[in-house]
Amino acid sequence: MTPIISVQNLTKTYANGFEALKGINLDVEKGEILALLGPNGAGKTTLISIICGIANPSGGKVLVAGHDVVKDFRATRGMIGLVPQELTTDQFETVFNTVSFSRGLHGKKANPAHIEKVLRALSLWDKKDNMLRQLSGGMKRRVLIAKALSHEPDILFLDEPTAGVDVTLRKDMWNVVQELRASGVTIILTTHYIEEAEEIADRVGVINGGQLLLVEDKAALMAKLGRKQLILDLTEPLERLPDCFAGNGLTLEAEGSRLTYDFDADNEQESIATLLTRLGENNIHFKDLSTRQSSLEDIFVALVGAGK
């Protein structure tokens, strides 16, 4: 299947010599949700800006549904909706009018029924006659999403869409994203909230220093790089581990009062059972045990640290 977005050896160098992007290669499949993670200045917004036609690349190219974003700007821009980080809205315009105006900017005929559908999906219909200046920050961010959806795009870019909104509103917006994906919209999301990527993304990309460190299926990434640990609180502290436990992933911590065991998730029961039996045979007893699995945040921090 031909990807809906194909980024090929993309570079961006500014006049002062700063390399914002260093040979990015990325394919995005139609109908998926891709989360792009990275610290401030990593290149996320620059990448999105080039795909959306807001900035020009220094090298490489980007294809959207087979169209070059530089040579076929009109064709590609009409397929894309962008929700920027900044709350750039006309403070003295009504919600309904500003969303309708965005549709017109993309050359689409007026369609009040579609605008109503979008506003209802984003819980904005009861605010349709309010001026933007009367809305809360979270509601203004919903309006930005409505504007991006006004012209019925095939691809939606969400650049930090839930920055500064409360947890309840954030989860409501996650539901909207899932509904959009179900309707066939391809979604590329940048976020600082790693739980956001963990909750809704199909694949995760990690960018740092203008380089794409990896792009992986979320579940595969966590299976490959996530750690599973068994934590044992010992009945009595140990001065040291017996030599027979050397090199098997067992670590003595908390001044000898805790053992941490990194184990293979594929052989979880056998590994733990074997360990507990061996501990008992060596007269090492525990009063409590718990398990922990690495989150996407742990993996992200490790990858970004390794990429510095």
C-alpha cells in the first residue's frame, strides 16, 4: 500500500547554520495515528510545517498522496488540516463564523450542515454564537480543531493539541481523535504528554536533535524496549547477593532490603517461579512482592538520552 505521506531524506538548515532536520525519512499509512515525541527544539514543529507547506525544505522531498508538497502545493494543502500550538483566533468573531471562514479559505463551498456536525462533535454547538474572546483556553483549542476539520481533510496534524487544557478536556479530545480515525482520517500528533501517545497512537516516532531516532508500532516498541521487573521486599537485609545469582538480572537495592529482578516477559511465569524457588533454597525470604513494567515515558527518556 502506498503511504499517504512519504518523507524522503528531508533536511532543513536555517540561514544561521542551524540544522533543524537532518535527513528525516518517514512513511505514514492512511488511517493511522502516529505520535511524534521529542523535547523542545527537537524538530517536530519544523517537520510538520514542511509537510503542511508552511516552510520550505533545504533538501529532500515530501509527498502527500503522491503529490509533492512544494510543486503541487494546492493539491496537498487541501488534503491537510493543521491544529497549531498557538491559539491564533479572531477574538471578535463568533465560533460558527470563524470555522465557516476557514472552510472558505480552502476553496470549499459553504456547508452549514458540516460545520454544525464538527461543532457538535467537539461539544461547541452551544457556543456557536459566542465570540472567541468569551471562551476558555480549552474551548479555544477545540475551535482550532474545528477550523482544521472545516474543509474535510484526509490528514490532520495536531501540534501539541492538549497543551494547557485540563485532564477531563484532554480525554474528551482523545475520544474525538479516535472517532476521526474511525472515519478514515490520518492523524499525526505531537505531544509532551506521553500518556497521550500511550493512549491513542498506533505508532510512535521519537525525534531528537533533528533526527528521527525510531518509528515503531507502539506495542512492539514497548515489548522490545520496555522492561518488566519483579520487586521483592526482603524479610531481612542482605549484605551481598550469593555468587550463584551473579549475572542473572538480579540487583540488591535499598541498603540490602530489596531485590529487583529484570525478567523476560515471554517466559514470565517460569522465570519468576524459578527465581523464587532458588531464593528459598538459599534462605532468602521476602515479605512483599510487586511487578513493574516500563512505560512509554521510560522508553522515551532512555532513547532521547542515548541520542544526545
